Amino acid sequence: MDIQENKLYKYNILISELKKKIFAGEFNPEGKLPTERQLAETFGYSRITIRSAMQQLKEEGIIEQTRRRGTFVSNKPYIPASKPVIKKLKIGCVCVQTDYPLEIDPYYSQIFLGFYKAQIRFPAFKHEIIPVKPSEKILDCLAERNHDLSTYDGYIFINYQPSDKEIMLMQNKGIKFVVMGEMKGMRRVPMVDMDNFEGTYMAARHLIDIGRKRPLLMYFNHEPWTERRLSGFRSALADGGIAPEQAVEQPIKPKDSKGTLAALNVILRKSPAIDSVIVCEDWAALWAVDAIKKKKLRIPEDIAMIVYDTFPWILAGIKPKLTSITQSFARMAEVSAEMIVNLCSSQGADVPIIIIKPELKIRESTLIK
């Protein structure tokens, strides 16, 4: 782990700890948070780091800051002295493990935020995290815990593709489940996903609208959503009057800095040159900015840039600030929780599918003064 990643790792730990204390109500019954100085003393970080963390929590809608009153938890719900007795649903949230611990992983931290919010909105929803290894099956994971599928009232699968065997078993046992993210194959299951077609379509159309005619798309290959993102990109080109041969599509691998930089440097040397780029990964966006600047090219004057799936704590220090396609994974988790609660309380045969649209946030990397 290099110095930059190590700093981000520690920063994610701070964000995670702040969120835990906020959602547990540890700071103050009225929802007021300590001052920056007090938080710095509590967590052992500088006030600059604390201020940056608080800004991120503000951007995520978790806290509100006013000049004289201080910092408060946003929309803190009123909790009556006596709560009605509600049957809790025990929901197993199956999470495929990544390189980072789940509680500080940038993607999962947003998912867990959505689940915390869901617990406030839907009292019946009580989730339990079930981490699985990338090659592990949920049936084997449960067996290791002396559990079976019936241990939980329902399941939410996150970055996990349940097999046909697992789906049939759950259906035969009457166990409800929701898949977060697109399923491979043609099987129709209850699903909540982001609109991957619309994301790349919006990004490419924005570049075309500001006069860019030779865009580059850098994307992950071999993912369930790959074809939809490619289709959105190509449709935007067609609608904007850009011929396919004017654009470049470059597959990249996750966290492959050498491969990503090598491919980008080859593209930057070609003529006619690209005038814009959409990067579908945060770390790859960092590397792309560095490669473009080393070629003495300016962003956005020479190359306009858009990043897909931006996480603010990764990209906060990049200059210029990057225009982004932002996906609300917290909202995705909230919708998934609501769906599983509804499914568990219904005997209907409907197979709900909800697609959430991403948001284009225009910043300096596509704005020429």
C-alpha cells in the first residue's frame, strides 16, 4: 500500500467511526456533534482532516452545519418514549469481500449508510452483514456458521450473483430475496440496480454538447453492466452525430495502474488526438489525470474529463475538480431494504425491478472559462 492509499485508508476509518457514533446517537441526544477541536482530540487527527471529514458527511446529507448553532445530525427523527412492538425481520445482507475491510470500503460504507437510514424508516428491517469471499457460495458460508437459508427471513445480495440452485432453494422454501446490481443471464429476480445505460449516455452527451468530438471511454470489461454502459456511450454518439470511428473504447482492469497508464499513454500519442475522456473507475481517474498532465495537456482546455462512480474522499484533492456521474448507492440500499420488507410481508408473485438514475454533476474538468 503506497503513501496515498495509506492516507485514504486511515481517512476511511475516521469516516466509518464518525458514522457509527452518529447513527448510534453517541454524541448528543439532541443530535449536536462536538466541535472540530473536540473531535480532533477524540480521534487523534488534525483539525484539517476532521474538517474534511465533516465536509464529506455534509455532502452525503448526514450532517448540517450552521455558523452559530454548530453541527447537527440531519433530519434526526423524533423517537417516542414508548415504541410500538413491531415484528422484526431478520435480513441477511450478503456482501462479497474486497481488499478493504467492509466497514471502510468506499462502496460498502455508502451501502451501510442506506441500511442505517432504512432502519429508521422501516422499523421491521433489521439487517445482519454476511461477508463472503469472492469465490465462496452463500450456502457454504452459512454451513460454516451452522446456519442454513431458513436462518434469515430474507436476503439482500450485494455484488453477489446467486446461482440457479440457490434461487430455486429460496423459492421452494418461500424465502424472499433482493439482488442489488444487475444479474447475469436472463433469469428475472427482484432487483435494484443503477441505470448504467443512462450514466454513460449522460456523460457522452455532455461532452458532445460542449463541443467535444473525439471522446475516449475507459471501462471495466467482463462485468454484468459492461454492455449497458457501452450501449449508452454509443447511443449518445449516434444521437450527437459522432461517427463510431471518431471515438475510442478502451477496456481496463480494476486497480491495474500499469495497464491503465500504458493504454492511456498509447492513446494520447495517436493522431488525431482525443479531446475528452470518460473514466469508469475512481483510481483510474487519478492515474488518468496524472498521465494527461505529464503530457503537458490541460484539463479541460485540451482534454475534458468525466469520472464515473466518484467517491468524494478519493477525488477530493484533484485539481481541477472532476465532473462526475454519481450513483447514490445509499439510496440503492434504502430501496432494497424497502423492497425486501414489502416482499416478506406479501404473498404476491410479482417480481419487482427498480432502476435508479445516476446524476451528472458538472464541475471544472468540463468547464472552459
